[in-house]
Amino acid sequence: MKHIRNFSIIAHIDHGKSTLADRFIQFCGGLELREMSEQVLDSMDIEKERGITIKAQTAALQYKARDGQIYNLNLIDTPGHVDFSYEVSRSLSACEGALLVVDASQGVEAQTVANCYTAIELGVEVRPVLNKIDLPAAEPERVAQEIEDIIGIEAADAVRASAKSGIGIEDILEEVVNRIPPPTGNPDGPLKALIIDSWFDNYVGVVMLVRVVDGQIAPKDKLLFMSTHAQHLCEQVGVFTPKSIQREALKAGEVGFVIAGIKELASAKVGDTITHVRPAADTPLPGFKDVKSQVFAGLYPVESHDYESLRDSLTKLKLNDASLHFEPEVSQALGFGFRCGFLGLLHLEIVQERLEREFDMDLITTAPTVVYELVMKDGTVTQIENPSKLPDPSKYQEIREPIITATILVPQDYVGPVMTLCNVKRGVQRNMQYLGRQVMLTYELPMAEVVMDFFDKLKSVSRGYASLDYDFKEFQAADLVKLDVLVNGERVDALSLIVHRANSVYRGRELVSKMRELIPRQMYDVAVQAAIGGQIIARETVKAMRKDVLAKCYGGDITRKKKLLEKQKAGKKRMKQVGNVEIPQEAFLAILQVSDK
Amino acid sequence: MSAIQFHGGGLTALPPLSLYIHIPWCVKKCPYCDFNSHAQKGGLPEAQYVDALLRDLESCLPLVWGRPVTSIFIGGGTPSLFSAQAIDTLLAGIRARVRLLPDAEITLEANPGTFEADKFAGYRAAGINRLSIGIQSLDDAKLKALGRIHGRDEALRSVEIAHRHFDNFNLDLMYALPSQTLDEALADLDAAIALAPTHLSAYHLTLEPNTLFHRYPPPLPDDDLAADMQEAIEARLAAAGFEHYETSAFARPGRRARHNLNYWTFGDYLGIGAGAHAKISFPDRITRQARYKQPTDYLARMAAGNAAELDQTVPREQLPFEFMLNALRLTEGFPLALFTERTGLPLTRLLPEIDRACAEDLLERTLDHVRPTLRGRRFLNALLERFLP
């Protein structure tokens, strides 16, 4: 065990984590040069485009250190976005150490700070690395100071590196060997293995990435999953280099994959503990949580006959994304679709994009919403995930909304605008700390405000410098009302929103005015109204188009005119027919474009 | 009509055949124009081109053996760049090769600023019996904004000359011009009506793809103002005794453009010259052809014997749309029987969609006739989309 090092990389998006991981793999000969496609650890297309890692993956590397000994380094990749903080904590708890990679030309960001704190809380040794030092704008001294100020770890001797140019790679690996402790654990005790990640493979079923803490795991073992009490027979174990290589067993301290003929991802929950049926461990490893969806949205096919294929697509996506939840939903306006639960906005966007890109679905997505708690008149508490389902106020005594604690890191120059933004979003300031050049703001904010457009606004008021991390805190009672939207007099359930009473009139007015801009003129007037309770608070009219006709069509024009009309028809197909009105996808998300006072 | 019905559809009678001739040169290219026109550089290869046109026609003859030609349209470009002598040679050559009906309408497009009095006399003597004059506007500022080479005075003079030799001529007028007001549009129209044309085409200026205006849009009137203009123009032309018989075409009684009506009733046409299109029916199929567009390409290909860049059978499922794209432009619509006669397809293919459109006040029909309602004419694109395959 003393030659094993398990470590992760903590870094903000774009700070060079994936490139660095590639360099390690290359340096340790995990892949031939021809097998190296850029950023091998990020295997999904979308990840490559967005430059973020969604599913944690891993690489077992053999490194011959300067002391002449060969070490087994297990690099455990972590997701890099606020939506995936639970996965991050599970990845980190499988490690003894973490490299904090900071872009020497940018400095520390809130995301990194949050993950670092998680690592430190879990007792993980955090070693700073200053990346991109070859950039002209690099300020390693200042950034090192910032790391000390904000995170509170020694950073003066942090390794200076450039993953892109291959500078300092060996120094980092030496740092891993010398500064990160080897794993501890009882190799002879009853098996305890932590599920770091799991995914579905078409040929072998569920593949689990595990860290063996105590004991060992081998094919033919009878495995017990401690949270679900499910039993499965171990079929295969091995490591990723990142190519998969079978092993006879995974021993205490090691990281690798386990295949046990599991058909459903739900049976292999991230954070669960695997033990043997006999002898079983007494207690599971700490930290397991059933992850709950935080953000909900309705997904509807543009063409109603695509409902079944949307179901198939979601089912297929769910095979590899246990945090995606969906159940059938019927909207009067949009017909049959699904109410889907996501970890956060990014997760929603990724799912939406994969459905459109990989499964070729044309979708209408309704505005994202959070879960509300309703205390009914009889004292029972129910949850509402769809604003249109909010009953009449006479039916309940209280409505509660989720509140998050947001940590925002922002350069001093932008503190003012960021605080103004937080106040507009009904935030309550809890703390404000000057850390060198940066300021750390802590706010309690209604999550509903954050899932809408908070992140984009935050970026825009701070010219992109502010960064955000958040955690669910509690449900709090609030004066909330349902805002309905009527199109040509008909309530469109898919457009209903739950808003704070204080903002309701303003938002209603802004929303319908935005929708007027987004709904194209049609063959008749389209009235868009906002209503609270039965009362109309705003009205706008999309005036009927006066004409839509081609001025000329002679003998030589047939093909061109046909193409033009085909294009026009295809454009309409992307819109959803509600009653006799064609509403484009953007209009369903118009609320995201409404600015605040 | 023949009594023989083809098994599984097919044409029982061939439609009238007209002839389109394209002259692809202009003095300069206008910024709104997406037609196949090319700025003239140096002298025009007039004789060579007329020779190519006649050989082109000859190459088409096997496709239309024995069928008479009911009308000729010489379009462009600016055909009035050609001399009267060249047009005379061309028409004589055509008469020698096909049977041209004695009362055939023979139109030539002319642009102000490209011809003078004796040229008009020459055109008339060569057999041209209808002119279509591209005045576009009679407002100097607007003509300049449109990039035209002529001004108001030249437009007036050209019409005056036309009058001397032709009793039948069309004026092309455009509205919704850059920065145009309703009053300006109507003043333009009144000035055009005062010139006493037998036919007037009033086009809404459209920004077509692949034009300078499309890339750098001028400040155009908004949709509502443009619609106001259209309504006012229609009303004024009706009051002046013009029949509004097609989307943009207005005519004195008996003066409708027969050549264009043949397009709109899904008739056949040969197309010769650079970039010209043809539609030719056979008992078992309908084909479309297009010639090479670049004048030099066309001449070279014609010298080698064949200038068709495209020659294909229209897929059957496209025919209902293509028919409607044309026929529904006509205010009077069409007799239902014409659909089967021209496409060879059973009417049952079309009726469900027609009835749906009737229910939505886009079409109206009797047992044997269908026509667009006013609403259908205003929203013709939405109506036509329904017939796309």
C-alpha cells in the first residue's frame, strides 16, 4: 500500500485540469501517442465541447519516481461544476490527496474554493499547482498569495507548471509521491468499497468505479450493496489506464472498476458502500446521500407523435445518468411530455442538448422551477414541482421555497454591482470577507431566483470575474403567488410561474412584453396576458401579420420559391401549436430574458 | 381531350406551349435583382448569341414535335439592349422552326435608358406586339436608391415612344421602396396610371438572397406600411379600371399577359438562352430543364451542342405543390378539372387539403372550381405550405 497514491485534481473550468491529466497519462505511458486524443478523460462529445467533465473517470498510472521506486498513482477525475458537488465529494473522499490547480493568470474562483473546502473537511491533503505559468499574463506570486489568503494553505512553494507546454509535469508527480500520504485501511478486514461513479455499458451492464478501503474484492465474490441491500455476484474487476485492464482482485487502497451483472444504474448508487454478503461490514462508509433533483422543467416533443421516442431517449439517457429523473406529465397546452428533475441548470442544459443532438429530438422546454413545500390547511406538507399545479391559496396555509447559501468570490471592483444583484434577487447577506484582491460574499438566496438567470447576471455585472458556489440550506415560508399566462384567452399551463408577490406585477408585465417580441406575427391577433388569481395584470397583443405572399413567381422561379416555402414551413415546425397559435421555444423561456428593476 | 385514360394516372392532353427567351445582359446589375443578369462589359456578342438561341431551340424540337407555340416572352436581363435587327433575325428564325400561332402574344422586356425611337419601330416591325417596360418608379430619388440607370424623364420618354408603336404594353412598378411613404407610393402609381398602360405589375420590393440589398438592407417601410400601400394600390387600380388577376398583376379588360397566364395555369414552356428554365409535359411525365447561367458557359456549351445544366423529371409527389404554387396566384383560381388535366393526378389527392383550407377561409370552392379568398391571397405562403409534400 505504501506505493499507492490516490489523488484528484481540483480546478476551475478552463484552468487546465483535463490537459494536465492527459500529460500525466502520457508521461507515465498509459496510452500510446496515437491513442491520445485531446483530453482523453472527457469522453463524451458535449464534454469535449464545453470543456467540462461530467462523469468522473480515472486512470491508474505507473510512475518511476526520482527515488527509483515505482509508484501506482490513481488519478480520480472529478466533475467541475456546481451542479455536481455531491459527485465531487464522493470522488474526493476516495483520495488521500488532491492537486489544487489554479490558472496563474486568473486566480482562485469560488468553485475551486468550495471543492477545496470539501477536500479539507474530508481530510484530503491539498497541494497547490500554479498552471499556465508560461502565459504572458501569469502572476504566480500574486496567485500563490491569493491561495494562501483565500484557502489558507501554504502555497509559496507550489509547483509552477504548464500542462499545455509540458512544463513541471514530473515535479507535480514527485509532489504527489512525496506529499500525498499513502492509503490506510485494513487489507484483511471485511470488504468496504466506495462507489465513486457508475455508468452503463451496452455490453457488460453497469460498470462501477470503486475505491477499496478495507479488504479486497475479486470475481465470484458475493457482493452486498449496503444502502439498497441488493446482492450481486462480482463478475470482473480491473483498472483503467485509462484503457480497461482486468485484474484478479482489487485490494485495500486501490481504485478500479467492478462489474457485477447489474442492469440498472439505480442499483449502484454513487457513494454507496459495497461489502461481501459474508462476512459483511458492520457500518457503511460515511457520506452516502440519495441525491435529490433541485431543478425541474417540463420537456415536450414539438410533434406529439414523438412522445414515445422522447420516452425512449430519456430512458436511454437515464441508463447513464442516475441523477436524471422523469415522469410523464400532461399539459393542456403542450400535450404529453415529461416533468424532469435535474441537479441544476447545467445538468438541464446538458440533457436537453444531448436529447436534441444525439437523439435528434425537437423539444419544447418549459421554464426551470424549483420544488416548493406547501403546508396544507390540515397541516400536511406536500411538494410542488410544477407551478401550474399550485392550488388555490385558500387550500393551503403556507408556501415555502428552498433557500440556498451562496458563496460568491469577486474582485473588489465589482462588489457593488454583485451586492445589488443579490439584493434584487431577494438575497440576505450573511458574510463579507476581504481576501487580498478578492472579496468573498456569503448570501442566502431563494433558489428559484438562482435557477433562473442568476449565474448569467452575475457574470455580466462582474465582467465574468465573479464565481459562484451554492448549497441547499432550508425551506423558508415566503409570500409567493402563481403567475399565469393566457394566450388568446386560454391559460397556458406550461407558462405558469411561481413568483414573489412583491415582484409579481412587474414580472408579469415584463414577461408578456417579452413574449410579444418572441412570438412571431401570425394570421390573426394574438393576445398575451398575465394573471394573478383571476385578475389580469398585463396584456400585450401580437398584431396579426398583414400579408405573407411572394411578389413574383414566373417560369424560372419554381425551384427557388419552393425552397423558400419549405424553409418557412420548417421554421414553423420548430414551434409548438397551442390552440391555433404557434409559439416558438424561446417564448416558453421568455421569463429567463426578463430583467429586474 | 383524348378519351384514353392512362392506367395509374398520366396526362390525357398536353397543355399549351409557350417559349421563353433569356437575354442575360444589363447595363449594370441592380442591387435588388436576383435574376440571371450580368453587367455588360464591352460589346455584346449579339449575332453569336442569336445563333446560339436558334440552335438551342432546334435542340428542343424533338421534345415538342408538332405542338404550336402560343406566346413568346423575351426577358432578361435587358433584352432592349439588343438591336432591332437581332430581334428580327431571332423571331424569323423561330418562325422557321416552330409553328407560331398567328395571334401569338410576343413580348419584349425593355428598360428606359437603353432604347430610342427607331429601335421601337424596328421591334414592332420584327413582330414584337407587346412591351414590358421596367420603369419601377417615376421618382428620381427612389430610382437612384434602386440603383437604376434611368431617371423620371427617361422613363417618361420611353413610355411616350412605346405608345407610338405599341397599343399593348406593361409597366413594372415597385412599392415599399427605401424610405417610401404611402403618399409617395400612390403618387408613383398615379403617375404610372397616367401613362395609360394596358397592364401594370406592382411588385412589393423583396430582399432576395444573393443580392446586394440582402447583404446591406436599405431602410424599408415596415410590414404594416407596406401592407397599407398594397391595399391602397389595389383600390386605386380597381378604380382606374384595372382587373387584379394575379398577386402582382393588373390588366385592362382583355389585356392580361397571356404568356404569364400560361405559367400560372401550369402550362408548358420551352426556355432558351442562358439560365432559362423550361417545363415540358409528356403523357407519362413532366420534366424541368435549366440552361447554364453564365453567358460564356452557355455559349460554349451551346457550341458543343447541349446547354442544359439540369434536365429532370418532376417527382409526382411534388406536382400538387407546383401546380398550386402557380394556380393559386390567380384571383379567379382554377377549374378543379385543370389539376388532373395538367398533372395527371387524381383530384382526390388535393381535395382534403382544399376542404381544410376552405374551412379556414383561405380558399372557396364550388363543385368544379376553386379560388383563394381575399385572406388566402394575403396569406398565400401559409396556404401554399399546406400543399408541400
